[in-house]
Amino acid sequence: MPHSPSPLLSALLERIGHELSAEAAKVRDLHALVEGGQTAHATMVTAQTIDTTSQHLGELSALLTCVAASAGGAAVPAACFEAMTLSSLRSRLLGESETAAESGEVDFF
């Protein structure tokens, strides 16, 4: 595989954000499997999302681990976390303990 030029960190992180957004949309589409009513072919196409999504998330995870190793002491502005509505996720990303998460948050499945 030829060596690609290194992208700017900001561009890479924006692209990763777009990839994760697309994967989230695909996972939301999986609700159709539970609801039923699809043709057998449509069900198979939707079910394939499970495999491709897990592959994409694994690749993105490995990439972010590599990027983190080269990021040095760069800090992320606290404002980046303000829009997050899942307090337990926000706490984990900030390196806080789970008990630091806001009380009263309910997760529905």
C-alpha cells in the first residue's frame, strides 16, 4: 500500500466524526429488524449492517488509539464536552469516575 500524506489532526478528527455519525445512523436502522415487516432481502441487507458496523468501529478504535499515542500533551477544550447529553459517557471521556456522572439520568433500551 503506498504511503499517504499525513492529514491535519483537525481534518482527521472531523472525518472520524462523520464516520461515527454514519455508523450511528446505520445502527438506528437496525430497529427495522426488531419491528419486522421487511422483505427477506431487505432484512438480510439490514442485518449485514451489524458486521460492517463492528468492523468500522474496530478500525476507528485502532486509529484513535494510534492518534492518541502521537498527540503528546495536547488538551481538548472543555467546551467540546458541553453538548454531550450522556453524563456517564462524558465522565468516562473526561477521565472521571462513574460516580461523578450526574444523578437522575435514565437510560432506556
